[in-house]
Amino acid sequence: MELRQYQMVLVNLDPSIGSEIEKTRPCVIISPNEMNKYLQTIVLAPMTSSSKKYPTRAEENHDKKKGWVVLDQIRTVDRQRIIKILGDLNEKEIAKVKAILKETFID
């Protein structure tokens, strides 16, 4: 399965500990394509359908449902946890994710 940055994928995040997001849920791949091509692990951010407007969460719409990319819960997982590819973020959503990542981790 070819995995690309900013794809939405269904991922089994269990087992989780404490306040980590759990269950099988959609996630957005954050790791760059070069890493995704050669490594067995993928860096991703889980998505949720219920969230407050935190500055570390990017709003998105998928299958006519509003959701959030939870950029304060980024994880690295083995690709075995990825169940299937769901689609891609659109350009506007990618720009929002990039801006939040930059503001949170770089600036």
C-alpha cells in the first residue's frame, strides 16, 4: 500500500494509555513521502468528530462530516496498524495543517 503525506487513513490506535486518543479512527499522515516510502513506521495525527476549537486542531470535512485533525496527539505507528486509505485532505485543509504544525513546533 502506497502511503502519502496528507492522506487520510483508517488506523487501529489501540492499545492506548492515559489521555492518548484510542480506538480505530481516521488519521492524517504527517510524515513526508520520502519517509513513507522507505520506513516501516508512519507519523500521523488522529482525527476526531468532537472537539473544541483548540489552536492545535485543524478543522476538516470528510464524507459531509465536520471533524478535526488533532495535531497535539501526533504519533508514530507501524504501518501494520493502517487498515485502509480513506482519501486526501484538500489544498485548504493541507494549508491549515501546515500552518498549525509550523506555529506549534517551529515558531
